[in-house]
Amino acid sequence: MTNDGALLYPQVTATRRMQSLDGMWRFRFDPESEGERDGWPETGLPDAAQVPVPASFNDLFTDKASREYTGDFWYETEFVAPGEWRCKDLFLRFDAATHRADVFVNGISVGSHEGGFTPFAVRVNDAVRWNETNRLVVRLNNELSHASLPAGTTGRLPDGTKVSGPYFDFFNYAGLQRPVRLIAVPAEAVTGYTTEYELHKDGSAVVHYTVETRGLRPEDSLRVRLIDEVGSVVADAQGTEGELAVAYARLWDVRDAHLYRIEFTILDGTGDVAAADGGVIDEYHDEIGIRTVEVRGREILLNGRPVYLRGFGRHEDSAINGRGENLAVVTRDFELMKWCGANSFRTSHYPYSEEELRLADREGFLVIDEVAAVGFMKSLMNFLDAANDDDEHRGRGFFDDPDVMTRTLHVHKAALDELFTRDRNHPSVIMWSLMNEPDSASEAAVPYFRAIFDHARTLDPQHRPLTYTNLMMAAAGRDRCHGFADVICLNRYYGWYVQGGYQLSGAKAAFMAEMDRWMQIEPDKPFVFTEYGADTAAGVHKLPSVQWSEEYQCEYLKMQHEVFDAYPAVVGEQMWNLCDFQTGEGIMRVDGNRKGAFTRDRQPKAAAFLLRERWNDAARHQA
């Protein structure tokens, strides 16, 4: 993987070029891992199917073996490398390739990547034929292990067929699930940047910036400009580090987003660049929002004011596309959240597409940005074991695996590096989630947590709060790692997995008893409920209610909200889930997880109207 300017969000500028490679690609399974030996990178894929990119491959076919396939699989397409780009660095940029990829151009290996939810780019200048057709072949692999993010196992059926054993409760979709692009970047280029914000009482602000470059010559200069929403330059500076002073700053705020365009320009200092180019060697621009985030006592502060998170855990999930980027579904999801009165979501349980975060920036949504460290508990029925608070030994052993403190830790740190680098300048990102539902009750987890949190604290110049989501198996008094978190995030299912149905009143008492313990254990931290929900089959009605009915889902939510409202330390609630989503099959899952406030085709259940009334009323009172 490289960071030579291609990992910035792709933009066509005066100096940068881009060509989409999305469309129909050739596709082939490789259960015996024989493709490279048989020369597929050089000669192409034999007997290949046609599939769309971006998309998951799993739901495209009609046979079960294809949907459940585990192992190596290949994609192939062709592209022309424009000769006029010859003087630039040419990259293939993959927004995501799940879960690991090896890339070949004209039979030449040009790079590889581990991790299925963050972008990577490979330089291909030495492999392409300019102004000619070039063969691009990509080998992917979706096998799970204790060292993969997300985690799980890979086993075999009696006939030798590989089968995934996920330690998580969502379908293990895979493929080229986000766009693929050919990108041309100048050899002397802006490769990244960071921002920090300082707000003043007189309404002014200072943007502290640093710019990362490649090949910047001493005689050349870097100009930085900040431009407001009407196109006026409000601040400018010179150099790779500096300050942009904004006299009358319009702050980015929750559901009231104001964005500035930040421009970076490398200018020639020798006179070698043609006058027609204005002396511009490289130019890149992006959007930022001026705002601050901090945790103070029991509060999360945005621009110095307390904020209460209302929203959802979500999934990138839709019919047929699977986890493939679907901008129509993304737009619909944001409209549903706005209709409900939500102001936040968590990228459960992996980094979402760059387009989703850019839309969150524009819409003023608060995002808990989560790395794909899910499944850090040995359980093939994660959703049951994670919610069980009776048997303290269920699901144990993940952190006892010696490979976890070596291989997994290395992969996890690399994933954090990529996540923070990609998302560090998004104003919508107010918190980083470093793990979802790990076995934090295990003593063996403590050194792992310490290493991960220590590493993450070196990555964000804005010092946004760090957290992880705690599971019921590590309830108050059992969790050994909560001290590392700046915000306590709880996933709780009292009334569903524990004491459900007619026992709902008992569930409420048990829930409040745990919360009372948490108030004593963590007397000076805010709490956010990052999951709470009950499976509901849309259209099932029952009076009096029964579990799985829409009536019971509403009763369950009302009970949860009563508990939240009883504790001032609770500063956020994110229902699980915005929409029903696909999981692996099983006797506890009716074609997926049905906890959504909306169905998988984005239509409301009764719970959606309950949330709309609660959250819109709360928003009016806060206003």
C-alpha cells in the first residue's frame, strides 16, 4: 500500500486525473487456490462469469455454494492508460477489497492489502502499457481467523469445502464492494493533511493545519486557502504547517453543518512550469468543518456545548448488492434518520464508505467511527453469548490465543492507522470506536486493550474521545478494560435476550441495578447506549403483545428509554438497528436480523413512529 497522494479522497483538479473502472468485470471462484499457478494474472480468468463492481458477490447467484463461498476468488477487467498521464504517478485505487487482495497488472504483481473496509492504492507506472489496453486481475480472499478483522474461523465441510465461522452477527459479504479508480497524481504532490481547531469568544477561530507532501523541492512553495460557502477566501497561509485565522467563523454543528473548502497548491519556484499552468505543480481541495469535540465530566461537548446523541447502529446492507456501495440506499437511510429526528449513528461494525461520511459532514450528523475489530469473543452465536450475563465463562478464550497479542494486534493497529488517516478530517467524526463487543471481562484482554488504546491516542491530532462497545457478558463489575475508554458505550438487551416477554418488568429492574453499579464504578464519564433492540417481524401484531410483534418492540423500547432517562450520565441512545439486515442462516434468525426500526427495503415498523415522536420532541426541547 502507498500513501503517495492517491489515498486522499479522489478529486479531479487542475493537476489530478481520474478514470472510473466500475462496471461489469469477469469473476471466477478458485476453491483450490490454483489461479496464480495456472497463469490467470497473465492470461485472464477461464470460464468467467460477469459481475458488477462495486457489489458483494454473494447474493448475485442463485446457488447456495456461491452465496456461502469461502476462499480465493478473482476479478478481471481491462483499462487504457492515457499517454498524456505518462509524466504523472499512476495508481489503481481500491476504495475497499474484502477482506484481502493481491493486484496484478499485465501479469505483474503490483501490490497487496489486508483489510476489507479502507482504501488502498498501488502504483502501476512500471507495469502499464501507455495508450494500450492493460489487463487488471485481482485475487481476493474472504477467509476468517483470529487475526482477521472481523474475526472468526474457517473450517471445512465433510467434502473439504471451506466454510466461514464468523464470530459476529452479520453476513460475511465480500468482493470489490466499493469503487475502483485509475488515478494520476503529480510526482511532486500533496499526500495528506491534518487540522485542529481553536474557537474564540469573539466568534473568530483558528485552523491549525499540517500538510504532508512527497517530493516537495526547497524552491517550491505551498499555498493554503480557506474558502467559505459563498466562494470568498476567508483565510490563507503559506507552508506545510501554519494557521488559518477566520474572523467570523461559521461553526459546523449538529444538524446545522457549515463547510469550508480548503485548498492546497504547490507552486513552482523555478519558473520551469508553463505560464499557462499558473506555476501550479499540484492542487488538491477538500471540505472541512470548524468545530471542537471534547469530553468533560459526564458530558460530550460539541463547540463547548453538551450534545445528546439520538440515532442508530447501522449496517451497509441491502438486497442483492449486499455490502456493495449503493448511493440510492445511502441517501434513503439518511432521509429515514432525518425523518426520525436522529442526529447520529455508529459505523457498526467497520468503516463505512467515504461517500457516507461526506454526506454526514454535509447533513450535520455525529458519527462514532468504528474499526472492523468485531468478533473478539470466541462464539459462533455471538448475539446470544454477548448478551448472556449468567455464565461468565461463555465465549471465553479469544485473548488467550497467543497469536492475538502478535498477529491480531499488528493487523488491528494497521487498520487503525488506515481508518484514522482516511477519516481524521471529517467534522462528523466525533468519536472513535476501537472494538465492538470484545471479551473485556477477560484478564488476558487488558494488555491488548492497553496496546490498542495507547496506539490510537497517537493518531488523532484533534484528540477525539476513544471508546469500545461493552457487551452484557462484561457487565458492570466484570469488565476489566473500561478504564481505557473516554466514553462508556454499552450494548444492552435486557428484555430481549435476557428476561424477555412477560418478564419485561424484571428486565427493567435488572437493567437499573446494573446501571446503579456503573454509576459507582465510573462516576465521572458519560454513557452512550450504542445498541438496544428487539427482533420484530414487520406486520406481526398481537394484543396483548408477544415477542417478535411490533407491539412488543415498542414496549421494549419504551422500557429502555425509561431507564436511559433515569440517569443524567446517559448522553446518547443509538437503537439497534436502523434497518433489518442479512446475517448467516440459523434457527434464531429469520432471514437475517429483524431488529430494525425499518425493514430491509426501508419501510417503517411501528417502532419508527415511536422513535420519531421521542426524538423530534427531544430536539424541540433542546432547541
